Amino acid sequence: MPPTLDGGPFTTMATDLIRRQTEQALAGPIGSVEAYMQAVSAIPVLSAEDEHDLAVRYRDQEDIEAAQQLILAHLRFVAHVARGYNGYGLPLADIIQEGNVGLMKAVKRFDPDVGVRLISFAVHWIRAEIHEYVIRNWRIVKVATTKAQRKLFFNLRSAKKRLGWLSHEEVEAVAADLGVPAREVVEMERRLSAHDPAFDPLPSADDEDGYGPSAYLVYEGADPAEVVEDQDWEAATQRALDDAIAELDPRSRDIIQRRWVEEDKSTLQDLADEYGVSAERIRQIESTAMRKIRVLLPA
């Protein structure tokens, strides 16, 4: 499911439209992302005049069909942008879906009177949604949280393909080029070079001592002595509570039992009607009985 937008009929109808388009594409003989690519490539590209007219219709009249035509005509561009993020090890279909969400947001905010084509405006929204998805899912632990780290994440990966490990001069050059501190470049390079270790890896025949992180976790309930100690403490506490309740007078004991012990608890008014007193009197008896129980319980 794509992230929710601002709500309203546009969001629901546009999302359903993209979903149906995707399902129809993947229902073809190929049954893959390539089938979707072929389907969206077959949708005609809008001329500048048609695009402007549709955008005006949606902006001025909230014409949902106009917005749908704008979205469908630009799905091919989303797929093209999404292909550029194939190297992150994430499903291309999911990347395309996130890009489609960015396209929908762009259509909602597009102003046809500015004088630019929709795709020039939408590409920033498309990339923004894809970037968020990649950062959320590339690693188990989020590698980029600040604006500077997000900029480094995508630009430094491209730089490292060309440069390998960065020297001091290269770190300074990347920092100056991206407008971030050099220490941020070093930290992001370290994060990009790390890998998520398997929590519970399969045993290796060549390494008998190859334990994973799960082997070093402490299970709190695994110590038999602690289990017996806890059971003895609970049993002793229950016996002391039973003995303390038994010291109460019959009426107080009945009120405590029915107000605190039984599953189907009685209300103050229920007990007041049964004993022929006010609800406030029942509350006073209950309070007095609770004080007696606290005194009788061992410290």
C-alpha cells in the first residue's frame, strides 16, 4: 500500500487507478515489472497544450478524470526515474510504486500557469518519495536522518564507485562540493561500508566458533534458581494476603473479596443495596479494610 496523501477523492481514485493499471500490466504473459514497463510505455504522451488544459481543468474544476489522465501519461517517466535506483538492492516494483506516489503529490500541487511542463516539476516529488523509501529500507538501522546525511547518502555512493576509499583530500573535496562538514563525509562512508550482520546465521562447517548476536543474548527466565525464587515469592505473598484477608470481619472480608478478588467485581452501589447502607459507607469500610491488610502483610 502506498503512503497516504492529503485524503479526499483525488487520492482514492488516483491510487486505485494506478493499482488497476499495475495489476493489468502484471497480468500479461510476462508477469513481471517488464510487463508493467511495456504497458505504461504504450500510453500516449501528452502534448504541451493537452497537458496544460488537463491541469487547468483539475485546478479550477477539481476534475478527477483530468488528474487521472495526467497521472497515466506520466507513469512511463516514473518508471524511467525508478530504474536509476536499481543498485540499492530493493525491489524495482516497490521503487516504482513510491515514485508513483510522488507523481500523485506533484499533480495535486502543479500550477499550469508557471510555464513549465509537469514532468519538470514532478521529478523532484518523484525522487523525494523514492529517496525516503530507499533510506527507510536500505538497512535495518536507518543510515541517514539529517538533511546533510540524506544528501551524502545518495551522492557519496556515486562518488565511491569512482574513487573507492576516500583520501583526506577527496573527503575535503566532497564536503566542499556538497556543503557538509568533512566529519559527516567520513561518518557516512563508514556507514555505507558496513553491513547488517545476520542475527542468527546458519552454522558453518568451517567455523565452529561462528556465533551470531543471538548467541550472546541473555534470556531472563532461563536461570532455574531465579524461576524457583520467583515462584516461592509469589506463593508466600499469596499466603500472606489470604491470611490478612481472613483476619477481617465477615462484612469487610466479603466487600474486599467482591471488590478486588472476584473477576465479576461488584460496584459500591451493588453492595450498598445489599447491606442496606449508603455507597459512601461501603467505600469507608473498604478503605478501612485495605489499611488493615497493609498492616498485616509482611514488609
